Amino acid sequence: MRSSPLVFFIVITVIYLGIDIYAYQAFIKVFGNTRWLKLIYWGITGLLFAGMIGLAIGNAMSAQVPPRAGMLMGTIMLILLVPKLLLASFMFVEDITRGIRWVALQFSGPTEESLMSKGPNKISRSKFLSQSAIIVAGIPFLHLLYGAVKGKYDFIVRRIQVPIPNLPAAFEGFTITQLSDIHTGSFDSKSAVECGIDMANEQGSDIIFFTGDLVNDKATELTGYEPIYSKLSAPLGVYSILGNHDYGDYAQWPSQEEKDKNFEKLCQAHGQLGWKLLKNQHQIIEKDGAKLALVGVENWGKGFKQKGDLQGAIQTPFAPSSEGETATPVSEADFRILLSHDPSHWEAEVQEHPLHFDLTLSGHTHGMQFGVEIPALNIKWSPIKWRYPQWAGLYTDDKKQHLYVNRGFGHLGYLGRAGILPEVTVLELVKA
């Protein structure tokens, strides 16, 4: 095993065990340090670390460890770690308070109220605080557990009206179904995925857009899912783009040639599914004489692969025009829609581009697959907001340019969806 992974593993183990030991104090206070509590609590921890060690050894020996095995282990760790962090935080705050009280006693002397039964300078943990900590920690535990068991396939349809000032009458009421971040390699139920795809088809939209990350790493992840994805259809077709995971950058390859072959195979798969893959290209869509310019760029994101070429996409038509016919430039279209996987592209380049983009469709964030959304109370929160200013839903700038960030269809890393549900978006274009 190489030294750097070994050091990383040791550090993670020490931190995790430290949190575990600290959190255990709350259970001792409430339930007593019984044999059954020790067996259950430390037995689960032991099994978890045995699994982690097995994965670490497998990776060190270059064994073909299934990627889902690592994600499953990470999911279990997350479900257990988050509540333990809360418990440890409660215990830490109380220990700070106890320490301050102990120091104060050294100067002021013990009083009948401040001392407990085990000695003049002994201040015990509060059982009430331990009980409260366990109850509070139980909320994210159940939230994450439910997300892993059911939430990951609890597809929801979100309907959004997008007001566009220069919308031609021919496109009034035009509907778009958007899917994003399918991440096929994370699924364990083809029937559940098919239900989500059927849900998208049932919306009966004029056109369907897929905004990147069809797989986690490899084109082979699509095996068996082709009949499901090829069911997607709309009167004006299905258009797609690439996301950061579609390039195979997060997998180990025997050679660059193998990686290139994988990428080529994945791009071909889009066509075999009946999807039109826009790789820094555009397509003019006409309806009753009005023109919509659909522009699709490869991935462009802050901190991620930047193969997106917006200017090149504006200049390059998706399909060559027929002989003798001049392609319609994007600048002459009545309005423009951009497909760009990463929403950070919107602020970095799209908003200030000389060519006005009425609507940009993105994905990428997944809403972190964890958070709280209560539309009736206008509550929408996820830790991902600290990384991406635009992380889920519709955003509008002062130029009336819109960005919609899809929360994603699939899942990655954490094999679940806790509060931020998998999404099928239906956008209706209306005259502003």
C-alpha cells in the first residue's frame, strides 16, 4: 500500500474513532454502559471499519472493486457519521461548560448546588442534555436513512413558467422537459429508473433536453439501460450535452487510448439512444416561421474540466446544411437557449456575453442530495449553497436572462436523496 493513501486512511480512522468515542458518552449517560450497548455500538463500528479496510486493501492491490461498493460504504458512513458529529458537538459544548464551572469552583469554593455526589470538585454530565442530543441527532439519521432507502427514486415533477420578453407568438406555451445528472452507474433498480423515464415522457413536452453526466465514469455503465433511455421522445427531439463525469476523468485507465475509446463510445451511445449530442454546437429550431437557437457546450465549470467553447458553439451548426442552403446564424434567431452542465458557467461567461441568452439550463450540483425544501413555506436550503450561488431552481439577472438548475435525476457518492428529491423539470415558455 502506498504511503500517502495509508497515511490518509490512518488520519480518517483516528478522527472517526475520536468522534465515535465522544458520541458514545451520550449513550452511556442515557442507557448506561451495559454489555448490550457496547456490543451493538462497537460491533457496528467494527463492521464498518472492516469494510473500509477491505476496500482499502482491494484498491491497493489494484483489484476490481465495484465502484458501488465504495459508494455503499460511504453512504453507511455518512448516515452514521452525521448524527455522531452532532452528538460529539453537544458533548464538547457541555465539556467546555463543565470545564469553566470547574475552574470557577477552584476560586470560589464548592457550593451545595454546584457539586454532584461524586466528590467536592466533580461535575457530572447532564442526562437531560445527553437525551436531547440523541433526539436531535436522530433527525438527520432518519433523514439520511430514508433518503437511501426510498428518497433516491422518489422522482418529482417540477413545473416552471419562464417569462421571456422577446418570445415569438409561435413559441408561446412551448414546453421543455429537462433531465440532468442521470449517473447510471449508481443505480440498483432498472424498474425504478424506467418509472422516472416514463414520468418524463408522460409530460408530453415539445422537446426534451438532457444536461450532462449520463454515467459516473464508463460507457459500460449503460449496459442494460439502453432500452429504457431510448424510450425518451418528443415531437422536436431529444438533445443532450456532456457533463464532467462523462469524460472518464475519475476512473483509472490502462492507457490514454483506452480512456479515449471510452469517451468515443459514450458519445456514440447518445446517438444510439436517439439523442442529438451537442458538442460545442448549435441547432436552429423553427416553428411557424419563428426561430429558436439551441446552443450546447461541453463541460465548463470552476474547478472542473473546461472544454466548453461558447463562441465555437455559436459558430458551429450541429448538422451540416443541405447543399446550397446557408445555415442560419445564432445571432439571427428570435431567442436563444443554452445547455451548459455546470451553473458556474452562467456567472463566469454567459451573463456578460454580447449575445443575449434568454435561458440557460444546467445541472451538476444535485442540490448536494441533502437539504430541506418546503415550497409552501418558501424554504430551500442545502449546504451546497456555500459552493454554488445558483444551485437549484430558477434564477434571473437584471437583463432578464434566466438560469434553471436541475436537481438531478440520479445520485452519486451518497446513494440517496434526503430532502432534495430527484427531478423531472417541465419548463413552459411564456411571453413576459
